[in-house]
Amino acid sequence: MLALVPSGRAGRRDPASSVAPVASGYERSLRPCLALAHRTRTTKDSMNRGRRTELLQRYRELPLPTTKDESWRFTDLRGFDPDSFTAEGDGSVPERLLDIGVSGLVTVTESELAIERAPEGITFERLDESHPRLHELVGWEEKFAAHNAALWKNGLLVVVPRGFVLDDPLYVKVANSVDDGSLFWRLLVIAEEGARFSLIEEYASATPEVRGYSNAVVELFVEQGAKLEYVSLQNLSRETWHFATHHARVERDAELDWVAGGFGSRKGKIRIQNDLAGPGATSRVTGAYFADSTQHLDYDTFQEHIAPNTTSDFAFKGALRDKARTVWRGMIRVEEDAQRTNAYQENRNLLLSKAAHADSIPGLEILANDVRCTHGATLGRIDRDELFYAMARGLSRAEAERIIVRGFFQDVLDRIELEPVREALGNALDARIPDA
């Protein structure tokens, strides 16, 4: 390393000498460059602070959504104040839901982001807020997205270069543990042309009683011919409010295989949007959720077909018991130039109690004339004949319900390519059925 001042003198004049240290010509030539770098960093930091201030003002200007807003019609946020979660502390991280071999591992808490393992050959590092693709998909037009843009500090950048294949998945564990604290998390993923890899993102709480506010934004770029398997599992405490916006852009002949699992949190909303931006682009999103007690889960999905010859397939299934409520709102939009689009969406809910309630709102907006777009939504209870038949063969009611619920979810579980994820989701679903 080049020392610009004599060792031990820290650039000060030696009291024992009246002669100042003499810098070499090379050192003198570096001074303008170092000064410029310092000014650049100072300017950049100042610009970032100014931008954050503007974004925070934008967040404050936007009203908290109410049930008068169409997309929030079934999710009432009365009693929730996002600005009240100000507690600080050192976070802790529970065990991972999936005990599998990984190529990269990151843990995120309220106070820090720790990269515990990083694979060679890819970018797997802290996200710099000056990255050119940051905010390209998710800006600050919506209340909670603006809050994230203004206050996030723990972010991860993943760039898998052209043609690179990762055999083992990347794993991100996001965990809240501070009562009345907030966790703002941001993820930016770029799968360059021909790259192939999997990324698992797990949200969890250190204890089941943690009261908190979780706000996440994920931007995924799947470039030409690339394939990304993205898994997002939400298993936060029943006292954590969770709001997340996940937005992906899929280019020519690229493939995105997305799994969304929802089991935890108190209330909030998860937005999922896929933009099919290049001919031959394909996206498949598989969702499974289970709500009980007084939980309220809300999924808002959007399939945006921009280019011709694109395919999207969204399938969500959920089970509810006790006084739980769920909302699923899905929209397929086909732009005028997106001819020969093939799009499908479905939402099916199984009610395990009389007080449980589910709302499904599928939608189509088609501007092209050569397309195939279908959707479906169903709501039902456990078939009494099936339950009677299972119990007549010696099973308890809980055991019979578990078999019926597993059968209900089996087709969406079969869509999941990663076997450890498929098994973990199945086990999580089984665990939600009481033993008695």
C-alpha cells in the first residue's frame, strides 16, 4: 500500500526537526486525484442525503391507504402508524427454515446486513444507493414504496454474469427481533444473458411475540435467455406488519420461476408484478398461504404483457381457519403490441372454519386481439363426505383435515422445482393444522 506521509508522522512536522517531510514527485502527482476522489465522494454523499430528504417528504405527503382506495378495499389499516416503530437495538436471527447447502448466505436484521458467504465469480455485495438500476422498477409513487426508498439502509446487490450457472442457491435471511422496531430491506438482482441460478429469500422473526414493521422492496432483472428461480417465504411473527413490493422484468426468451409462501405476519400487503418485456419471455408464479387466528394476508398480483409471444402463469392457493382473512387481487394486462400472449391466473381458497373469510378479485385488461387469457377463482369448505370417509377409516378429525388440506395444495406444491422448498412448504402447511 502506498503511504503518502512518512510512517508514524501522520503528516505532521517532526518537532525534532525544522525541515518538513519532502513528498516524492509521484506522491505529489497523486494529490489532485485524491482530492478529486474526496470531493466526488463528498458530493455523492451530499446528493444522496438530499435525495433521501426529498423521498421522506414524498412519503409524508402520501396519505396512508384506506378502504376507500380500490386496491385497499378489503384491507383496513386503521390503528396502524408506520412512524411509531422507532425502537432500535441489535437484531438476532433465528434458524433458517430450509437447511440446505447454499453458495451464498446473507442475514439481515434491523441493525445490520452480514454477508456470511459469497460465491466466487458473481457480484454478491451491499447495494449502493447510486446504482443505476435502483428504483428502475419500484419507485416512490406508493406510500410504502416511498417509505422504503427514503429509509432503507440494508440492501443487497446480486449480479450473476453472462452464461454463469450456480448449482447451489443463494440464501437471504431477513429477520426482525426488536420490539416496536422497523426493518427496511431492499434487494436488487440482475441475471445477465444466459445466467442460471436460484435465490431464496426468507422473512422470519426472532420470537413469535415480536411487534414490528417490515418494509421490503425487490427488483429482479432477468436478461435475455437467463433463468431465475426466486423463492420468497414470509413467516414473520403474528405481531409484525409486513408490506412488500416485488417487481420483475423478464426479457427475450428468459424464464422466471417464482414461489411465494405466506404463513406469518399480522396484516399488510404484498405486491407481485411481472413485466414480460421481450418476445418469448415466460414467468410462472406459484403461491401458497395459510392464515389462522386473526391474521390478514393480502396479495396483489399483476401480469404485464408488453412483448409478443409471451407466457405467464400465476397460481395461488390458500387455506384459512379461525377468524383469518385473505385477499387476492390479480390483473392480467396485455398491451396492444403483445400479440399471441398466453396468460393464466387462478386463486383457490379453502375455508376451515365458519368465521374465516377470503376475497378473490381476478381481472383482465386486453388491448391486443390475438391472445389467450383465462382466469379462475373459487372458494369452498372441506367436503363433509371426504371428512367423514377419512374419519371412518380410523383417522382423527385433525389427521383427516391435514390429509385433505395437503391434497388441496398438492398441485401447487408439484409446480415447485426446488425439492427442499417443496418439502419445506408442505411441512409448514401441515404444521398449521392443530393436532386436536
